[in-house]
Amino acid sequence: MKWFYDMKIGARLITAFVIVGAITAIVGYMGINSMGNIAELAASSYANQTLGIAYIKQADVDLIVSVRSSHLDWKRVSNRCPLVS
């Protein structure tokens, strides 16, 4: 450690900035790689979770259309036949 104390102030500052810059570069590289992971996980979560909600909504719409059409068919039959009320 004596060699560090024997260095001039300018050289110590440059060494410290280089070390801090290297640490920052490593952390930045790790962060960028993690962002790629996050994007993959978000796409997977969307495909596994959110699309199910869309399918349920479509099933509900199909059910409503089916009920309405059967209700309309029932009204047509009841209008033709006076015994059905």
C-alpha cells in the first residue's frame, strides 16, 4: 500500500477515477443484460396470464350472443304459436 501513498495526488485521482469507471461499466453491463431478461419475462407473463383474460372475455361475448339469439328464437316461436306464452 506504500506505493499508493507514494504516488502524486494527480495520479491517485486518475487511478481512483479509472477504478470507479470500471466498476460503473461492470454494473452497467450487468444492468443491460438484466433488461433483456426482464423483456423476456414480461413477454412470457403476457402470454401466460393476460391472453387468458382475453379468451375469457371472448367466451363471455360468445355466450351473450348465444343467449340473445336463443331468446330471439323463443320469441319467434311464441309469436307463431298462440298456446305458448
